[in-house]
Amino acid sequence: MLAKGRFLLRSAVQNRHQLASSSSAIGKRQDSENPKILHVDQQFSSVPREHRNRVTFHAAIDLFKSNKQNRGHVEFINTAMNYMKEYELHKDLDTYKALLNVFPKGKLIPTNTFQKIFLHYPVQQNCCVKVLDAMEWHGVQPDKEIADIVVNAFGEWNFATKKVRRMLYWMPKMKHMNKYLDRRHVENKDLKAIELAAIALKMMARDPGTDLDYVHYSNTLELDDKWIVSAQSPLQEVVLNEMDTKTHLYVDAPRKVYVMDKTVQYAVLSSDPIPGVLEEFLDDDEEDVNRFSEWKSPWERDPFRKERNLHQQSDQTVLALAVFEETGQEAAAAWINHLQERCSKIQEFDVLFRLQSATASVQTVP
């Protein structure tokens, strides 16, 4: 009986291996006969890089939606989101609409009170929230159609619908939060580096009298000319003329500032803080806020009292700003030579260059 049992077990194992090998062979034959049967990742990775655009990406989405099995939505959406940057569609609103339309309509909607209280279909809802988070991170503002797509897929009361409605409420309000930048000059425009440099300097230079100058200089290592965008106001020239010639001037570069999703590297001409300059809102006598009778009006204060201006900060005095096409010693020297044409006293100062490695002046945040 024991030998007969071993024989039956061995034959069952052999039959299972034969069945598995035959099923794999049938699957390979079906894959070769039907080219549409591909892994989710292969639908995006098999496309050549020169053809990775919006048309091929949406074709992969339409191919998945044409599948009548009606499953694997979360895996497909997560895989598609991994390839959105490679296809340069991570800021395209219509692509996010197409991804959210992958979710089936009606099946994921809660039908009773307990399903509404608890997280109904949690994996699908978390996947939808992940798509909405990607939209928010890349600054893509949803519209009413996005909200309708989420409501038709998950119903009125759930975490995904709450997320998209909060985005509809807050993102238009936060869109113009930076009052120093007019987004209309940057959004949906293919700006050159020199144009973006001018926008960044206008955003940073809060003095209304600031003048922008475009300077071209020749590079000894290359045949073509390089450009510099310089920003300096008449008030900064006055501060520079009043400074002692023993003061050291510093050229610090590169520093970074963000113009929406663009990174602009700029240079600063500065000096040590000027001694003896008082705070703007402090008085010599340090008035007591609780004793109103002893307060002084502006014309009763010391007329020779020194107050710092916009450019005289507590840690440094900003004398000029600039953006170089290529950060280096030659660019900094050409900038100082240009500033000497506006203020000849600069040649009496000791100017120290504190430069880091040369990099591109404008970069895009991924």
C-alpha cells in the first residue's frame, strides 16, 4: 500500500508539471498570435523614446480600456504614472482625466451606511488620491470635469471626492499667492533663458526704480558671446557712493531662486552691513507702547536720524543683482566692469569673487 501511494503521488506531480508547461506554451503561443496581450509595463516601455508623446500614451490607455476583463485598474494607473514624466505629460490635465476615467463607473460607489463610514474599496481610492496628489504637486489645477469623473467612479461621500473638492476650493486661491510674480508671463510659454532671467530679477528687486541692463561680453574659451542681465536701482548707487572705500565688496554666485517650476541661478553684489543704521520702526528712546502720551510724531523725532532702506539688510547690504548665462570669473569681471560705467567709485573698492562651480543659469524642476 505504501509503494502504491508513492507511485500515485509521483504520477500526480508529473501530471501537474506537464499541465503547467503546456499552459505556459499555450500562453506564449497566444502572446505571439495576439500582439495586444502585453504586460502593463511593456505597453509604455516598448515605445521608442522618439515616439513617446501624448498620442502613444493615450493609445495605451485606450488599449487597456478596450479590455473586457475589467480588472487591474490600480496596477495600470500606477504604472502609467511612473512613465508620465518620460512622456512629458505630468502637467497635462487631459492625461489625468484619461487616467481617472480608467476606474469603472458605479461599481466602486458605496451603497449603504457602513460602506460610507468605512473606506470602501481602499486600494482604488488610495490610487485615485495618488493621482490627485501628483496633479497638486505639479501645479495642475483640476476643473469641474475632474470632480465629475471622481464622483461618478466613487460616489459623493468618500476620501477621493473630498480630496478633489478641496483641490477645487484651495488651488485657485493659492494660484496667485506669490504677489511678486505674474504667472501669466510664465505659464504655457516657451521662454528663453534671458527672458526668464529678467522675470526673476524683476521678482526679486522690489525697488520700483530698478533698471535692467542686458550686457554682452566675449568669452575667451568660446567664439560666441555670452549675456548678462543686471539689475541695479539709483538708490543702490547712492548707497554705494556713500560707502567708505575701505569696505570690501563681494560677488556671491550662484544662488537659486524659483520662478514657478524653473530654477534661476543669480549673483549678488553685496557688502557687510553698514554700522550705525537703525531699524526702521525703532526709536532712539525706545518708546513704551503702553504710555501713549509720550509717543512722538514723525516731525518731532530727530531729523538726522539714520534709517535703513530697502537694500540695507541686517546681515548684508545688497548693491546689485545679476543673472549670468554661464557662471565664472569672466562673467563676474564683465559685470563689475559694466557697473563701473554706472558708478565709477566701484573701482576704488576691493571686490572679492566668491564663486562656485559653473552651471547652467536656468534649470527646470522635474
